[in-house]
Amino acid sequence: MGMNLFVSEDTGYALLDCGDERKLERFGPWILDRPSPQAIWPKRTPQRWSEAHAFFERQESGNGEWRVHQPKCHTPWRAQFFGLQFEIRLTGFGNVGLFPEHRAHWDWLRDNIRTRAQTADAPHILNLFAYTGGASLVCALAGARVTHVDAAKAVNAWAIANAKHNHSPAERLRFLAEDAPKFINREIRRGRRYDGIILDPPSFGRGTAGEVWKIERDFYPLLCLCQELLSEHPLFLLITAHSPGITPMSLQSLMPMTDGTWQRGEMLLQSPHAALPAGVYLRWTP
């Protein structure tokens, strides 16, 4: 079953305009101008773009450079989103620590977890490639026990800061700087199982010991391991992806499960003038 998920304006975030392969967004008080290759149409309100407080230009290496017009953008700030406080930072990759398109899944995660928590023990959720922890926070505050795994120690520290900003229950959150395949293999050997798994794999990355990750080569074996890691009565598996060439159907074709219910589609950010593609997703429930 295919479906597209929209994210519209939130109190701390808005997509103001998009076009000419750029997007203009507000995070809290500051407006950022960032690349967006999917926005191949013309800008709808070109006069607004001069309002940007910072502009990110990507280089061929994949990194880039910010041109900052508002000095306060050099210091991390907070933006409210989904009723949570997120620390926003300008990184060398153009990311700022919040992916608003993921909000479309957070209600779904929260509802699944609350339903299980009413009839059984708190479900145990694994968030892989978890970055700054938006989904981890949502799951923990809904009543789950969450294991948050990301290979980058600095990113985990950022996620821990977000948890503190939101007074998240420390006993429900475990933050680990681990290589995802190694971690999963070790958990399988230990006999640990999870009721739900969330994955947001990068196109390319490196593990804690320099291991090279390539989504085309490494994602299918990882999904097979995730199938082993699910409990006897699992809640869900959620995949989001932002890699060029990865489609909702290709995600479903990768899945080793043959039964259950599937939802797949595009994640879309909504501006006043256009819907901006912002990745793809696949949801599985038994």
C-alpha cells in the first residue's frame, strides 16, 4: 500500500519556500537557506530569500560552508517541534540536527507504543543510525524503553543534550556509540530482542573503528539481522531513507519479511506554494 506523508508548519519550524534546488526554512527564530536538489521548479517568492540569516553552499566533497549573516547562528539554539525542544546547530554537512519530515511518523510510533504499553510491559525499541534522537525521545516519552545507537560520539552527545532539554526519563533511554552491524550481531548472540526497530541508514558512513558503510551493499544483510532481532510479538519496523535512487518500492523489495502489513511512500514537506520531497519510508507491522 502506497501513501505520501506531509509535514506542514510547526510552531518552531516552517518551510517558507523552495525552488531552484534550494529550500528556505525557519527553525525557531532563524531562517536558513539550504540545498534541496529535489526542488527543480522556480522559487515562488524570490523576494523572501533575502531574509535568510545563514546560507549553506555544498562542495563537491559533500561537505560545505555556511555564510552566516546573523552572528547568533554561530551558537546552538533551540526550536520547539512536536512539543519538544531540539538543539539546532549549523554543521559542515548542512544538517542542523532536526529532520522535520520525520514528524509524520512520530504520531504513528507514539500510538503503537501506547497501545502496547496499556496491555503489556513497556516495549523495547531499537533506534539505529539514530542521529540526534528525535524518534528516540518520542518513543521514550510514549512509555517505551529505547536503545539509541549511532556510530558518532559527538552526535550521541547531541542526542543526550536533547533528552535533557526535554526532561526525558533517563531510565528509559540508553545511548550507545556503536557500529550498527556489530551491535546487532552482539545483541543476537546475547539473546536480546526488540519489539520495534527504527532505521534511518545513511548512503555512506564509517563505523566507530573506521568500517565503511554503503547502503547498496550493506543494508540488506543488516535488515536480515534485524528480522532475527525482533521479538516474538513485534510492534513494527520503520525505515526512512534519503539516498538518491532509493524508492519506496525498492525498500519493500529489500525486506526479508514476506507477511504482515506494509505502508510505503514519500515524505513531503509542505510550503505555502509546493510539496517538497524529503525522502522515502517503509512501515511494517505484523
